Amino acid sequence: MVLIPHRVGWHKTLYGGAAMYVGVDYHKKYSIATKMDSKGKILEQVRLRNDPQTLVRYAEGLPEGSKIALEATGSWYYFYELLENKCSDIYLAHPLKTRAIAEARIKTDKIDSTILAHLLRADLLPTSYIPSREIRDIRETLRYRASLVSLRTSIKNKVHAVLSKNGINIWYSDIFGKKSMKYLKGLELRACYKQGVDGYLRLVETLNTLIDEVTKTIEGIAKDNPQAKLLDTIPGISYYSALLIVSEVGDIGRFPSARRLCSYAGLVPSIHSTGGKTRYGSITKQGSRWLRWILIEVSKHFINSSERMRKIYLRVARTHGKNTARVAVAREMLKVIYYLLRDNRPFIKE
């Protein structure tokens, strides 16, 4: 490995100011950056500490017009947000598609910085969409709320487990409603179970407060978002689900058709074709899992509000079951959403 030069402009002097193609294999504590010229010659490969000073210094030392390719790992936000104002041409590589192309064309098993640089130089890099910082912030707020609700559901299951061990059946529809909470606090249980239930209930009360706080924040954001207002006209979609859909879709113009949007949500069936025969399997589940999740969640409300959707649901349910039918409705619902966002118009009930 070549040591990192500390003087800004050293790279520009050495390589004559020609634009470079840089592939970055990003890890938790360090990154491997491979610098390549337009002919595919590797000029430098360095190991970078993932601290702000090192990464910014490296980016500022690149010649003007240089391009950086970064794989879309779980921690790409830090690298991208640190350098987005230092280097305008940062591309986020789609992990699955990058691996498929690299194995077919470059004949290597490891998707590393060298391969990313090669694909970027050859204009073969399959990129992932990078939403604006505003959309990224909205996503984080929405996912924070979702994580709090998930924690509350986990606690609910633990309380049910304690009640089951004591042969107690609770008839309240909402186990954490006001009446149910009062009932649970008054239960006479052995000390070990009583301490557990009381502790869980205190956690739920804290989570309820946090959920209420972030919900008010989300409601305020949704009221100021014109796209969320459009989607709020669809039966079953609230300000929360509308904002979640908008944040996951991003710029609707990047999808040339409704089917492309459905594919992005992983709601299209997988296709297996061989020997002239084509077989359709389960949905791909690739793309935005959050978008797929919220559409399936709200699909039941759309079924009850649209005669056409109800017919689709009943037809699919008869042959493939209720879960598959809800997925089918979610897919049709996303098509409706596509046209509303594309044409900037509200939903009109059939």
C-alpha cells in the first residue's frame, strides 16, 4: 500500500491534473481507495483511515472532474455526506448488480475498490439512487418511529408470554390501552412476574411518550409536503404512510413506468424462463423493503374502498391465498400512486 500524502495538491502535480476514477472499498474503520486513469492503469492504491481529516484531504487532492464509486453498504451515509460538497461526482454502486456484472466481465470473485474503479471508468457501474439530504433526513425520522413501534410490539409479546405462564387471558383489544394498562398494573402475580410486568409497562409508557413526540414531528413535515398531501387523498393512507412512501420513492421522474416503480419496491414476481417455458414465482423482495412493507400494511384499507381492488383481491385469494392477494393489491396500489405523483393530481374514488 502507498502511504497517504499529506500535502494537498500532491496528486494533482504528480498526475498532471487529469481526472481520475476512484473505487472505494469502504469498511468500518478504514477504506481502500484505488485510483485509475482513463486507460485503466492503476496509479495508486491507498488505505485510508475513516476519520474526517483523512478522507477530506484525500478528496481535495483529487484532480478536478474525478469520479468516485462507493458500494452501497449500510454505512455509506457517513462517507457520502462528508465528501458530497468536496467531490460532486460520487456514485453509489448497487451491490447485487455490481457483483453480477463484475463476475461476468472481469472474472473475479471479490467486489473491491479495483473493480469499482474499472466499472466506473468503463461506464458499466450500476448505480443506486441517492436521495437529497432533506429526503434522507425524513427517512431517518420515519425509521426512528418505526423502530420505536417495533420495540413496543416486542414488549407486548413479552407481556403476553408472562400472562400465558400464569394462565391469564386478557380480553382488551389494545393491551397497552388505558383500561388494559390499569388492569395489568393491578394484577396479583408472584414477585418475579410482578416485577417483570411492571418494568415492561414502564418501558411502554416511555416508548408511548417518544412515539407521540416523533409522530408530531412527522405530522408537521407531512403538512408541508405537497406530494404527501396528494397521497393522503388515497383511502387508507395517513400522513405517516404518505410521507414514508414519498421519502422511499424520491424523485418519481426516475421511474419511466409504473412497473419500474413496482420493481423498485420488490413487488413484481420473479421470472424463471428456460426451454421456451416461463414460470412466475414469488415476488423478488428486492429494492425498498420499507416501501413494500407500508404498501402491504395499508392495502387492506384500499381493498374496502375500491370495488376494482376488491375484485382483484378476491380473485387472487381464491387461487393463491390471502397474503398473496394483499401483495397483488399493494402492487396495484403502487401503480395508482405512480400516476398521482407523475401527474401531480389527487386520488378520485371510483
